[in-house]
Amino acid sequence: MRVLIKGAGVAGLAVAHELAVSGIKVEIVDTASGVGTGASGFAGGMLAPWCERESAPETVLTLGRRAADWWDAALPGQVVRRGTLVVAPARDGAELRRFASRTSGFEWLDEAGIASLEPALAGRFRQALFFCKEAYLDPRAALTGLHRKLLGEGVSFRFGAEQDEEHPGFDRIVDCTGHGRINLTKDLRGVRGEMLYLQTPEVTLSRPVRLLHPRIPLYIVPRGNGLFMVGATMIESADDGPITARSLMELLNAAYALHPAFGEAQLVETGTGVRPAFPDNLPRVFESDGRIFVNGFYRHGFLLAPAMAQEVAEHIQTPGMSTAYPTLKTLRHNPREGVRL
Amino acid sequence: MLELYETNVSSRLLLGTARYPSPTILADAARASKTEILTVSLRRETAGGKQGGAFFEMIRDLGTRILPNTAGCHTASEAVLTARMAREVFGTNWIKLEVIGHQDTLQPDVFALVEAARILSADGFEVFPYTTDDLVVGERLIEAGCRVLMPWCAPIGSAIGPQNIPALRSMRAHFPDIPLIVDAGLGRPSHAALVMELGFDAVLLNTAVANAGDPVRMAGAFAKAIEAGHSGYQAGLLEPRDMAVPSTPVIGKAVFS
């Protein structure tokens, strides 16, 4: 069987990996010049389904809790399992309690607890939540690592492809083109996310830290070598233009609130990605015009791509399941049963 | 019926559209609230107004009236520009006018607000100004052409509920014929019931619903509280007194001693 995958972002690469390990011949095409040029390359890379449960439905936790193991197996050594620390300025203590009331899998930390986990934050916050089961990875390293691994598994890549070229000779086509489907796939919209990279040798963090704020919640993910990814805005727009002054100001302000030494950091990169999302902000797998579509990862690309990829692979290898099947939406009501296509 | 700029609505709940967990939940909350007016921020949610089409389409599909707002504007000219963009995008003369004067409390800049209200009213807009409970500012806004006032009862998103009840009473007494909509600061359904009992005409909510554990259920809870408070006001509330009043006459009762 030969399968063509359109799109070399996190979804396409994850699907390719699932298929390749089952011995299926896979080719990936992308109009871009390399992997992860869409929203994936601007992701935080947090495998944090317990934290995400604050605003996401249970499905995100059910499917996402397997993500760290999947990435660990696919790319040994890239997943860092040190949990997530959630803090709030003293006057926003209500935000911390609200966050706690919507989530599980955490413990409350006092000042001493915070200091022992992240000495750089000692004395800066009175209370924090620690989600010890969570993990993270560096999305760009993961994307290039997966690219290399797939090449080793015999997957072929073709970059700089034409937008609408024909694809004869494939048994199945899986479309993982993300925000490229906005205006083409019903109900798919873009949610703009802006991020930036700061570099400073003065702050050391060993895990992602989320700073709660009633208006501007943000996270900072350490990337090593004094590099920190700060993200991310959530704006209802498919505009992928440069970061706005307001967003830049808010992200920097929040970073500064987390630690004043970020005020001296160098701003080494800003970026904008457009997250594809369906109205319920959950990903879907569906078949249309003989193609399989995987889309709508919203802010959960690295978190949910493994589960979606497994389901696509299972679907392709299960004969007699080729007619229109329900989308993942049905899963909201029955999360424990896993994804049924 | 509530009349706002010659438009009659039966729901006294106006709902904001920001910061819901998902558009699906926003849509379900809007339906549960039975709101007939959704307010939409042009600035925050669009990064320039050109895009954001899919989100606006979803809101339009809910079939309610749209009240665009100028959230995030800090000067009169910014607010006027945003209002004009909103008129084009949404095809309505209605504008919820917000000019923020204080970054932290999001308190309105009432001077710039009056200025922007004057410009927009002269330009044919029907202005819903987000203001404080200050009577003089209210008068100036009416002079500027506003025929609705939207006082805060506490800072935006604070959820602390009515902070100055005498000021709200006084506002109701001074503007008996102007629709008064409490905008901002409500946290729970009882807060909404309270301001409706004071005789306010409607309530605008966003954070209290969007950030609730179950926004859909909270939308329904507020709808009931608003209706209860309004009915209570119309039914004529008893004034509290500082002594007990027996509900049946004492004189003439048999005495057993």
C-alpha cells in the first residue's frame, strides 16, 4: 500500500511515523521548503493535558495523557518529564484557585516548594500548582528529529510541491495541511498565536512555567542555553502577519512579571502561527472526496497528534471502513472508549 | 419589552463573546441565555479587522442582534476609528463605546468617552457608552447624543458585584427614561438580580459566563436571575423596616396564659 501525506507539520509527520512503522510506503509532500513551517514550528511543545483541562474538554486529557510516551518512543531523549509549574501574582490568587478548581493531577506548593523546584523563582510567588505528570519537548528539534527518523524508515519527502497537483498512484491520501484548509473545510477557522524567544543567561528554569493573569495568561518554556520560548496569544483571526505591538508588549510584560531579569534578556525572535480549529476546538479525522483529513488541532498539535495519527493508521489498515465515518466530535460524549472512526 | 434606540428586545441579558473555551460553548451559552444581543470586540479578536471572518460568521449564525464594541481602545480617536470599522464589518449603527482610561482597572476615560460619543452620535451611530456611575458624566453623555447608558458596577472582569448601590439607585432616579444597562463587574446571578431589583433595565455579561466552570449552565442561571430581579422590581418591592411586622393582626387573637 502506498499512502501520500500532504503537509509536513506535526500532524503529517506523526501520521507518517505511525504508517511507516506498520510497513506502509509513505510519501510526504509539502508546498513549503521544509518541515514544520506552519503553526507547528511556533508551538510551545508542552505535553500538558492536565493543565489544558482548565479550558479544554475531557477528551484532551484522555487522548493527551499518552502523548509523552509516544514522543518518547519515537524520539528517545527529547521528552523532558519535569512537570509544569503554574504561578500567579499575589493579587491574582483567585486565578490560581480557579485554575485548581478546573483541573486535577496537581499539588499545591508554598514558597519553599516553589524555591526547591525552581530556585530562580524563590520568593517571587506565595503559592503555585505543580502538575508533576506533565512533560515537554522542543517542537523544532522534534520536527527535525522526526524528519530524520522518517527518512531512515524509508519515507520519501518532496518539498516545494505545487498547491493543487494531482497525485496518481497512491492507495490513500491523508491531508494534514492544517490552516491551509481554512475556507475549504467547513467550520475550520484560524486562531492566531503570537510568540517570542528571549535569551538570557540570568534566569534558569527547568520546566515550563505558566503565569496566570485574568487577561493575559502566558507560559514560558525553557529551551536550554538560556533560550526561552514565551507564548502565546489566542486571537480569533487567520491573519498570519507579524506580531502586533500590543501582543509583544503583553508577552514581554508577563515575562518581566515572572522574573525581572527577563527585562535584560535579548529578544531573539518573534513569530506568528495560525492554529486551525473547529468550533469545539477539538481535532477531527474525517473522509471526504476519497481523502482522509486530519485537522483542527487548535493549540494541541504536539499533544494530540500522536492519538490522531494512531487512529488514522488504524483506519487505513482496517478493511471495509472506507465509507464516510463520523468525526471525532462524537468522542466528546464517550471519551473512555478511545477514538472510533 | 425593552426599547433600545427604537428596537424592542425581550431578553434583558446582553452577552459578550470573548474568552469562552470554544466557539461551540459560546454558541450553546448564547442559546441558553436566550440573549438577543451579542457584543463582539472588533479590535481584540481580529488583529486589525480584516480577518476573523470565520468567528464573526459563527456569531452571525446565532441570529442575534450584534452590538460591536471598541474594547481595548484608549483614546477617543482610536474608538471612533474602531466604531467606523465595526459599522462596515457588521452593518449596524449600534456601537458599545469603550474608552479605557486605566490599564489596570479598565476604568473608562469618561472625558474621551464623552468626546467620542459626540463624534459618533453626530455620525449617525447609536451609542451604548460604557461609563461609570457618575451622574454628571451620564448627563454629558446624553447631551452628546446617547439614549442608553451602561454604567459599571465594579471593574471589568472583577466579579465582585455592585460596589456602590446608592450610586446605582441615584442613577436610576436621575435618568428615569433612559435605558440603563449594568455593564461590567458582575460575578454571580445574585448580583444581576440585585441590580435588576434596583430598576436597571438590563445587564451585560461576559467574564462571569465565559469563565464559569460550565458557561452554558451559568448563562441559563443568569437569565433566570435577571428575569427574577426585573419581575421583583416591577411587582413593587417592600422597603425593609427595622422591626418585625406580624402578617396577621395581633388584636383580637385569643390569649392563652
